[in-house]
Amino acid sequence: MLDAQNLSFAYNAGSADAIQALHDVSLQVAPGELVAIIGHNGSGKSTLAKLLAAIMEPTGGAINVDGIAATPANVWEIRRRVGMVFQRPDDQLVANTVIDDVAFGPENLGLPRAEIETRVLDALAALGLGALTNAQISELSGGEKQRVAIAGVLAMQPAYLILDEPTTMIAPALARDLIALAHDLRARNGLAVLHITHFMHEIVSFDRVVVMDGGRVLMQGTPREVFARADELRAVGLAPPLVTDLGHRLRARGVALPAVVLTSGELAAALAARAEQQEVGNGIEAPEGTGSPAIPESLPPNSQPLVDVRDLDFTYMAGTPLAQEALRGVSCALYEGETLAILGGTQAGKSTLIEFFNALRVPPLGHVFFDGQDIGAPKADLDRVRQSVGMVFQQPESQLLEDTVGKDVSFVPRRKKLPPAESRAIVQRVLTEVGLDYETFRLRYIYALSGGQKRRVAIAGALAAEPRVLILDEPVAGLDPRGRAELATLITNLTRRAGLSVVLVGNAIDELAELADRALVMHAGRVALEGPLRTLLQRADELHALGLELSEPAEIALALRGVLPGLPTNLLSLDELEQALVTRLATGNRQATLDEPQRH
Amino acid sequence: MAVEFSRNITFGQYLDLRSPIHRLDPRTKIVGVALLMLATFLVRTSFAGFAVLLLAVALIQLVSRIPLGYVLRGMRLLFSTMLIIFVFQVLFYPNPSPAGTFWRWGIISISTDGLLQGVVFLVRVVLLYYWTSTLMFVTPLMDLADGLEVMFDPLKYLRVPVNELVMVAVIALKFVPLLVAEIERLVKAQAARGERFNQGGLIERARKVGGILIPLFVNAFNRAEVLTTAMNARCYRGGRGRTKRRLLRFNRADALALIIMLLLSVGAVVLSRLFP
């Protein structure tokens, strides 16, 4: 039993600027239990994790792990028993080959050589890394690196494994694998897992959910109990999974469903049971989607494209033993004022492609054109292109170049040597546009801003160049739900601005991709599919095969097709899904009534 | 002007080419490189001496399978800095013999002696860089660390924290590629906002570099902090009570390699003294 009693913790304890991060938190985790800890940034969940793993000492309260009190003398034993994996694998891997990194922990424990060898190989096998035993860590994908980090902890044979927001920065498919892994480790190694996350849908299969807010435990219970208290969750900016919301709405419309629906599987089962009762949905042959094999080319506006990419190839580290092909014959276009989504899994080539959009990479002659001008031409005006195409990279908060907000946002106006009054007017306008008050934020230090605010500053900085195109590379990745929602609203407004083309790069069909007029799906350096999102969504299976997540409503609809054949998957919002379901259930009923006379 | 520094900064990179040199015991490689470095220092200005060292380079290139282009690419940056030093060395060479002086103006002169010394200095630095970078091309970091730790083990009796020092070096080297990637990201962020990093005068360039230093250090410190926490969580407490998974083995190939390296380095020094 991992037993924490009345824990409190303050950063800078004892000094005037002490920040109380935890207040009187008590938590018990049984061996082999799967516990999820959810809450916003600043809710105290990471602090709690570090206390439980004896990385920091609580300022109040006591921790006891399987009968061992967490005193300074026992700190190493506690750390062995309670392993911890951090958010970014790059920051926590010590060695440069897989096997050496996994051996690091057992070596520190002073185990005999043979024992280290067995443990390392066992841990690698448990995580399916056997084939990569001697691989270089720098050559692994993000998901593989994360597995190495977990294997490294597993080799120390802990009883409790803490995963500190491991899913924040990775693609949804990888996140699902990780959750499956947590179940697997429990089943095979009897490990208890504490998973810290922002995302509710990940934790529906957990034994217990602990909700934290403001350094306190707000509530805890089974996922069913916690998600039943939807209003309390919303009050602290969290929301139950979409399918739970859907269940709620359907119940309100009189569909017989359990009080809390946790998964689309449960919803499907409930609807199937209902159908059987009413003899609905049996034997009804509804048309299968639209099933048209060819996607109609979305009609581009009758004009010349602003950015035009023709048959572009690119290889990283060309001419070295580390060469890696990134783009193979990519052709695409971006038109004035449109919003384009560039979607794809990891290594699809998205980030490389957009670097050609604003001439960060200069292509050979005849492959990339901006406003009719060949960027590859020797005398191309690259400055003009870069000023016209604003770029906000992934995690832009680590790329802000100045120390205060005002200075950073005015970077481009100052570079253009605009008169101070004009520069000031621009900064004022763009800060307001991203929702930051000019007077309040102008002199603020960037390092003291929150993650979401830093991203706004980065966007304001790009807008200050008064671009014609704005490229946002995974703009909401790594933010908590509140931050995501706020930023999504801001981006929605930007896409509506006349004359501004917006490019949204992402790995899933999420709330942002839905803003796009047109989407490109990339896979292995090629454009695999292209068209309006709604049309693409009809080809759900193909999108899955290309490593892309569907929008959540579409995923649910796809899962419900088993009991409700012909349910459309080209759905973008909960409202649409609800509507489609209600329509489908109603026609099912009518069909059943019509069928009745024929049956007897 | 693609922003791709990692293509040009090769120092600290390991190339998994599985050549016979890659398979040697790390201690052999460290001692071999130490011998060659020593020879590079001790060798006198003599064609024969440097010819032997170049023979060593050729041999290593042949056996290790490292592409020559990759090696040269990594030296570009070194070359441009070295050229400036070379010019100064030649111009300010003290008391050249008047016979071999082509041009003179106050204390500045161009002479055969100056040119010769400049070239020799350039070759020495390039060779030193070649030995160390090649050691890292052919030796995984952890092997290097283990080798160093075993070799310097006796220093523990003098209370030198060998394991800790080696770990610091290993982590510093491991972070080189990550740091390069970080610089790449920051320069891109600058370039995306219209800054041309390969233009402008010296002061202008210095200003641009200054612009990325602050975010670079802030990010590096954050990284270091996470790494420290992660190492702590994995029970790292210095060399105390630590054991090793890997066993270093000295094989016949190691003996052969050492003998060859020894012959080459001693040969270079001796020849340079015999045929100045």
C-alpha cells in the first residue's frame, strides 16, 4: 500500500514568496491498482507525484510505502519502489543506446552483473523493445523513446509506477497504446500505475480517478462515480468524455440508457439491448455510408494559388550516413483567405513541408511558388515571402526571443524600422486580437507567463508582421483543456479574418482541423488524401490506416455502426452526432412499425 | 541556406557502422587516440613525421568506413576559424630570417618560416580534431564512459570522483546533438520573423547570436533540471555502490590495434627527428 497522509507542500517554504502547492492531501493506492490523477496545470498533481516518488520532501504529512516510512534514510528504497516517468523522454534518458539506458537504474542499485542483464532483457521484452535492444536512442521515435523510459523504471522492479503526463505531447494513437500498456503491466507484473493526465477519455478503464484542483483532492471514485458529477467537473474546467455527454443528452430525450455511459462500446451495447426489446435495428439494411471511392477534388477558388508547391522532394542530412527522406513528390496549393489543414501521423512530413511555405528551406528552381514568384529562383525576394508568411512553430513558448511581451511582439515592426507610434499601434492591435490587454501585458516578463499566454504572445508576434498567411504547427499540443479551448477560440477568430490564409498542422481531426475549408492528409512524405474534411471523414477506415485520428464524434459513430448500420461518420460536433443518432433511431422505429404488417 | 546545422556539426555523433574499429574495446580506442594525440604534439616540423600521421588517418578511414565527406563536413567550421588564426600566425611570425622574407611592414611580415609554421600549426589542430571526433564516431558514449572510468579507477584512491566526472562528460556530450537541434529551432524562429542569420557585419551577427542565447540557456537549464530529477528518481547517487552491466574484454584484435597505433605514433615522432 502506498499511503500518503495529510500531505502538504510549499515551494520556497519558509520564505516570503512561499507558494503553497498542496493542502492536506491524503491518498492510498493499493498494490496493482490503476489510479488516474486529473486536474489542470497548477492543480498540484505533478507536485503530488514528486512527493510520492520521494523526489521532494513534503513540508507536512507522511508517506509510507509497503510499510516503509519515507524518511531521509529510506529515500533510495522508496525511489526504487515508486518509479516515475516524466513527460518528455528526451530529457530523462541518460545513455545513448536502449540497453545501456535501461541498465542505468539497476546499475545504480548495485546489482550483480548477471541480475542486471536478466532484468534489462525482461523489461525490454515487457515493453516489446526486444528488437531495439542495441538501437541508438537518437534514432527512435517519440513513442519508442517513451517505452525505453518506462522500461528503465521497470528494470528496477518497482511496485508503483507514476506516469507524469506522458500523453500530453504524443499522438492519440500512442496515448491509447500507453494506456493499454498500463493495464498490461498491472496484469503481468502486478504493478500499480498512477497516471497523471488532462484527458478524461484515457482513464475510463481505470479503477479509480482522483480529481485535483487548487492543491486539494476535489473528489475521487470510480470513473463512473466521478463522471456522474459532470457539473462539478465543468466548474473546475474539466469535462467528462464526449460519449458520456452524448449518453446524457440521449437520456434526456427519453432513450433508455444507464446513468453514466463511459465508452462507445457501452453505448453500443445499451442501444443494441434497446433495439432488441423494440425489435429495432434487426434486419434493417441501411445504405453503407456513401462509399464513393473517389473524393471529388474540392473546387479551388478560381484564382492563382498564393502558395503553390509542385512535385517537391526533400531529404534530411542528405549526403551523410544519417540521410532520411522526408518529402516525396509533394504537390499542394494554398489559396488567398482559405483555411487549410495539413494532417498526418508522426514522420508524415508535415513540419518539413510548411518550412518550404515561408522559405525557411529554399527549394530547387521550379518547385515552390509564392504569389506567382519562384522561391527557388536565385534572385527571389525571400524577405518578402517570410514577412508575408507568419509561422508559429510547435511549442512556440520556448522560442520567444525577447524578455518582455512588448519587445517580443514588436520584433518585426522594429526590424522593419517602422516609426514608434506605428509600431506601437500594431503591437496594441495584435495583442488585443490574441486576447492580451496591451497595458497589462506590454511590460510583463515572458518567463512569468503561463503556457497558454506564451503561445498567445508567439501568435501575436507572428501577426505583428501583418502576414497574408499564418501557419500554426500543432498550436494546442501540450496545453490543458482550458488552455486548448481558449486558444481554439482565438484561432477560430483568425480563420474568419478576411484576406488571411491560415494553415493548421495537426495529427488528429480535432476541433482545430474542423475549422479548415480543405484538408491534406500526409503519409510517409506524400500527400495521401485531399479534400473537404467532411468528405474525407466518410473514408474513416482509410484515415485510420494513414495513422490519423478521426474527430471524436466520428469515432463514436464508427463504433456504433455495429448496432446502427449506416450511421454516417462525417460528423464534426456533438450536436451533429446527437442529431444523426436521433434521426437514425427514429427512422429505425418507423421502419420497425412499417415492417410489422409484413411480418405477421 | 537551409537551416540544418545538425548536418554540419558532426562532433560528438556516433555512427553505427559496425566496422572492426567499432568492435574494439573502448580502452584500446582511448589509448590509441591518446598515443596519436601525443605524437601530434611531439612530432617535429618534418615531412616524414606528418606523412606517417597521415598514413594513420588513411588507415583509420579505410577500416572504420566513415565517409570522408562526412568527416570534412564536420571540419568546415573549424577550418574557417583556423584560417583566421593562420593569417595572424603568418603575419606576426617573430624574427623571420631575412632571406626567406617576401614582404615586410613594421612588425608584419610574410616569410617562408612564418608560412611553414602556420601550416604545421594548422595541420596539428586539424589532426587533433580528427582523432577526437573519430573516437566518438566509432565509440558509443557509454563504452567511452566505461573505458574512461576503468582507466582512471586508480585515481579514486586520491579521492577523485571518477564516476561523477565521467558521467558529467557523458551527459555533456549526449546533449550536444540536442543543443544543436535547439539552436536550429531558435534560429528558425528568428528566420521566420525575417532575420537573415547569414548576413550582416560582425556586430550585426553577434547581435543575432545574442538574441538566441537567452532562450537557449533557459531551455538548457530546464532540461538539465528535469534530467537531474529523472536521474535521482532512478536512484543515481554518484559512483557509490554502483555496478556495471557491461564487461570490458581485451581481445587479440585490441592488441593488434594497439601495436599498430604505437608503431605509427612512435614512428612519426622518431622519423620527424631523424629527417627534419
